[in-house]
Amino acid sequence: MGAYRADDDYDYLFKVVLIGDSGVGKSNLLSRFTRNEFSLESKSTIGVEFATRSIRVDDKVVKAQIWDTAGQERYRAITSAYYRGAVGALLVYDVTRHVTFENVERWLKELRDHTDANIVIMLVGNKADLRHLRAVQTEDATSFAEKEHTYFMETSALESLNVENAFTEVLTQIYHIVSRKALDAGDDQAALPKGQTINVGGKDDVSAVKKGGCCSS
């Protein structure tokens, strides 16, 4: 992407949330994607923070606002404000800690309780660089993702493996849903105000998207 574009010059702004247990590497995935940084000494996230990055999809500039939260209070529901307006989610577990994969189901339920049915969800098995410590088999995660109709990728924030791909895939799929929705509604895409935040449905407003289905990958 040309660096000449001003930071606020974008066609779409999508909110994407990172969820999953504490210590699975959510913050490092965020920093790797948005700043290309990785910290071995990363501390637990306190509260909520977000970072942004813009990518090109087709000929449009899509700006991602990616939210990261403290996962350590494993059994406390994240507030609904965190999920509000989210059109994409990366649900992260650690391939070396099976319990973080077991908890994916609970995270998924919470996510679906708080977001629109068309949200694009990517299951992410992080820390794939720790091959000798693997506790979750790729096949198990693949079949879970198929059953739940989510996307799936294994990543390593440390080695920069698939981090770009995971975020880009989510943003691209959101973009396709939103542009399809505009077409379904008979809107001219060009009529959308520049930089408008698109919410893929305010609960009452999703039928235009549903026809296309979100997860026929």
C-alpha cells in the first residue's frame, strides 16, 4: 500500500475482536500484524486496547480496528461493549496447551451471543512454532472449525507465520459480505460515504447479507 495515503483515508472501517484464554498470544498477534513486532516479555493485557492497520482488498482500502482484551479472568464474560459492532473475530488458542482449545467452545458461544450472525470468525491455533510441545492436533481443530462453520489457521506470532494471512482472510471475507450486502440492497457501492463504519447488521438488518451466506469457503 502506498505510504502516501493519510491514515484516515479509507473506504471501510471494520472492528475485529481477539478472544481466547490468557497467554495464548493475542497481544503478540495484534502487534505482529499492526506493527510487525513481537515481544517475548509480553505482559498480560490489562483491560482493553486496540490497534489499527489498513490493507487493500480489491481496489478498496479496508481499515481494521482490532481489539484485544485481558483473557485471564477465564470465567468472567467479557462486557458486551467489547463485542459491540464487531464484524470479525479471531478466536485464539495455544497449540501447546490443550485446555485453551477446550475453552474455545465457551468463547465461541459468548461471541455468538453478543454479535451478529454474519460475523466472520477465524479459529487460530497460535504458537505453532513450538512443534515439540504440540498438544492440539491440527485435524482436531480443523474438524471443530468445519462443524462450527468458522475459518481456521495455525499461526506463529514469533515466526510471523500466517499472521498476515489470518487477519487478511478475515478482513477480505467481511469485505465480501458487506459489498454483497450493498449489492443485494440495490445500493450503488460508490454511494457509501467514504470512511463509513459498516456494521454487518444491527440484528434487525441482516437479511440482505444472509442470502449470500458467510462461510462457504
